[in-house]
Amino acid sequence: MNTQTNPVTLFTGQWCDLPFEEVARLAAAWGYDGLEIACSADHLDVWRAAEDSAYLASRREILDRHGLKLYAISNHLAGQAVCDDPIDFRHQGIVRAKVWGDGDAEGVRQRAAEELKLTAQVARKLGVDTVVGFTGSKIWQYVAMFPPVPDLVIDAGYEDFAARWNPVLDVFDSEGVRFAHEVHPGEIAYDYWTSVRTLEAIDRRSAFGFNWDPSHMMWQNVDPVGFLWDFRDRIYHVDCKDTRVRPANGRAGVLGSHLAWGDPRRGWDFVSTGQGDVPWEDAFRTLRAIGYAGPISIEWEDAGMERTEGAARAVAFVRSLLWPLPKQRFDAAFAQNR
């Protein structure tokens, strides 16, 4: 059996207020093997990287200087704008000014798609074969299904996703890069059955798979371990974020009641990896069983713990679950009696 362990990386998305150099320094000091670089702020600007070889080299040089490897890059924020409807003030706050432009909704979607294509090309230049991100969704706004939503509207939403993402995925294919979609509320695939339908919408093309992040499944009552097994051929990347689900008290609902993160009236909250209710040991045993050999990337989101504390704790917690696999079956010794 394979005894190789998975590299442990830090996702830089929640650290983009710090210079990339500083995040690399911190991650190395905490004992991370590498980074999952977000295409945000100065961490990685794919528009610049596509044209400026010196800038691209500077990202590699920073990683090398701190003894870090690169296994994946992520572009959640531009990906969100590819299919979203409406496009509004929320998107202006997350996409680059080049993508927002004059704010015309369809123009934003088209420029966001172009950024995703560039992301695949930059990933290949960096020697990376996985891009993590979001897709956005034309139909997430109808999740409550009231006022009543005809089936044809939902069908059109999946058709819109396929029409917008197939050209993007064509570029991914040409670059030999895979897109790992994070199953997440607000996206075209946000739970188990929408993940099934999303794959069907693009004829299950191999360029598109999933970034397994159990935190979003926990509060929706989706079994994160069962998801790993059922989609074992599509687990292209793993992000570790935890969720603490509070006992039902008859008042807190799963939709959060528009309450701020960390408000004790909420029914659940994101917490640092290892501090919540995700069945991590079952998940890691399943990841090893399905042969996942990629990075385990830690994503920090916790309204009740300072991020440097959370990131340092999380890497130690994850490493504690990456014990060596056995070299032989445990019952093989019994054969010695024959």
C-alpha cells in the first residue's frame, strides 16, 4: 500500500490584506509544505502574470526562498461572476477593476470568463494542474422556490452554466489543467444533487471536478464523507475548513437569520480546522481509501479565533491525521500459519 503522505498547504484567500511575501514567511514558519495561492490582491494577478514573465518569476522566487511548493491556485472571486445573476454591488467589491469595467452585467460576466481562461494558462506556466474556484449561478436566487419557479427556469440555469463554462473548460483542456469547483451555497453545484446535475449539464467532461470543503456540507446536512466516496473520481482538490453546529434550540435556523458570523444566536458557524464538528478522521481515512494524493489545503475562517492562532493549530491537527498507511494488510500475518 502507498505510504506517501499528502502535502499540507495554506489557502491565501483570507490573507490577501497581507503582502504575498509575508504570507509565505508565516506559512513556512508554521510548518506548511506550500500554498494554494488566491488570484487576489498582490498574491497573484493573472492578467499581469499572463504578460509579465518577471512578475510570474517573482511568485516562484518567493515560494522558493521560503521552501514552499505550489500545488494549486484558486480564483473563486472571478469565477463567481461568470454565471451570477444579478451582477451588483457585491461583485464590484470582489472582482478586479479590469473585470468590473463599467459595471454592465453581461460585460462583467464575459470579462470574468476571460480571467478564468487566463487562470488556466497561468497555472500551466507555474507548473500547476489544478485551479480551485466558484462558478456562480443564474438560479441560486430561486433556492427557496417561492414565488413558484417553473422547471424550465431551473433547466435554463444549468444550460446557462454549460454555455458559459464549456468555452472556459476548453482552455483548461488545452492547457492540461483541471477546474476544482468548490461545492458551496450560491453556486450552480451547492449540495449533493446539484453536483450530480452540474456534471450532467457538461456531459461529465473530465476538466471539471470538485474541491471538497466539508464546512459547507455540514450546515446543509449533507454527509461530507459520503460525498467523497460517491464523487471519488471527481475529487480534484481538498480544502479543510470546519463548521461548529450548535444544538437545535427551536430558534436558530440553518439559513443564519442574517446574523453576523460569531453571533451566538446563529445555528452554526465556520471555525478553524479541528475546532468544529466535521468528522475529520472518517474523511481522511476515506480520502486515503479513494487514492487522493493531492494537497490538503487549510482555509481559515473563524470569527472567534485570531487567524495566526487558527492557522498554526490547523497544520498540526491535519498532520496528526496523515499517519503512514500500512505496507501490507493487517491480516496478512495470519497466512504465516499455513
